[in-house]
Amino acid sequence: AELAVVTDDDDDSEESKNDDSEDESRSVITNKLLWALGWAWHRLMIIPPNQGILGVNLGKNKTSDDEIGDYTTGIRKLGPYADYLVINVSSPNTPGLRSLQQREPLYNLLTSTMKARDEYASHAPVYVKIAPDLSLSEMEDVAAVVMETGIDGMIVSNTTNARPESLVSPNKREVGGLSGAPIKNRSTECIRTMYKLTNGTIPIIGVGGVGSGRDAYEKLKAGASLVQVYSMMVYEGPGVVSRIRKELADLLVENGYKSVEDVVGADCEDIYWNRVEERVKKRMEAEKIVTV
């Protein structure tokens, strides 16, 4: 589970699921209520330990002039309870937030939040969550920063500001981030691009329109090491995870893969086969097999 998005102020800058979901396109527009820090704190304090993996997705306050301070506060207060931390710089519902994806602001933010992580939550890996609306040059800047800072990984991608013509609901022009099936292809392409730009060295969590085992399979092939499910939980509930997992397992067997690791990045052949070779060498070294 991932708490998203959390700040230390009860403003309305962030997301909860809008009551008006786009049923015909299996999508959701999010725009209204922030998960306030006080509520999240209360829930974390009463949840029994060791009950799965908990991620904490952090954002800046809507009216804040101190973005780094906002993220640092979140890490200090919630980091000890998190299995991983997300530096969210891509929600479309917080004014000015997406400007933090630019090269210099992103570098400053990530270096500062990683220092805070080291101080308050050294056990928790840090991921940066980016938008699907970035241009190629913007993705190149993000890739350069994540490799330079040594952040633990990326989440690709967040919701989109775009409104595809395929949407027919009268709510389609409503302000907010669009998620679900309409952003599936764009999200997958962003994963593929970021995987190539980072030469497969930065783990990627793929998210955006995952509603079937094939959707998950396509994101893995594009370069994701893990996938997340959001909007389909609205339509099918938690049971959708078991269905997707079963369908994915069947696809792996059908295509001759023995594990999820074996399919990651398969779309990017040069990187993929280099990584396969590296894994084989490590296995051989671990088994103390001497090659001639």
C-alpha cells in the first residue's frame, strides 16, 4: 500500500478519488482532498507491524515557499514507519509542483531529501515520481539527475493533464489528473524512454493503466521492475491484484520466461542482453563455476 500524497498541512492541493469516475474508459480524474498528515500519522500508529509493505508518497504544500522543508518534514515524521519513500514532483493538482522536475530544482530537492532520509529513515529507499507529460528533453534532464544523485529508483508515471478524445463523460473537462486506461500507452512509453536514458541502471516502478496481466507484462518489458495498480482498484477492488498476478504468470510461462526479472527491459534489446549477460556471470561466480 502507498499513502499518497502526504504533506504536513491540511490543504486541498492534492488528490483523492473523485466521485465522478470515467466508467466508459476505465479511468478516474483525481482532484479534491489531500490525505492530511494527522490522519496518516494516526493510521500508521494503529496499524500492526509487519502487515505488508507501506510506501509514503510525499508532496509539498499548496501555499508553501519552502518545498525542501515540506519534504524533509514528511520524511522526519513518517519516514520511520515507511518501507519506502516517494518524492512526488508530478501531481497536476499542486500549483508549481511540476516545475520541480526541472534539472536544477530536482537536483537540489533530491540531494536534500536523501540527506533527510539518511538522518531519519536510513532503512527506506527513495523513489522520485514523474509525470507522463514530460518532453524528451525534460526526461533527459530527469534521467541525468537521478543518475547523478544516486536515488534508489523512479516511479513512472503519475496522472496526466491531457484529455484524450476517447473520453465521452461530461466530466472529462474537469480539472485534475487523469489516470487509468487512457494513460496506459503513454505511461509505458515513458517507462521505456527512462529505462533507455538510464541504461537500465535505475529501478523503475511502472504505473498507469494497469488493469490486466498483459498491461503489467508490457510495462515490465518496457523496463519496469515492479508495477502498481490504482484506478482498477476503484472498479474491481483488491481482488484485481490476484487476477493480474495470475494472468502475468501465465504470460511469462507462455513466452518462455522463468521469472519477472527475466522479462524486465526486454523491449530494449541492447541493454536487455547486456543485463542478461551480467546476471549469468553473477550466477556463475556465485556457483564458483570457472569458465575457460
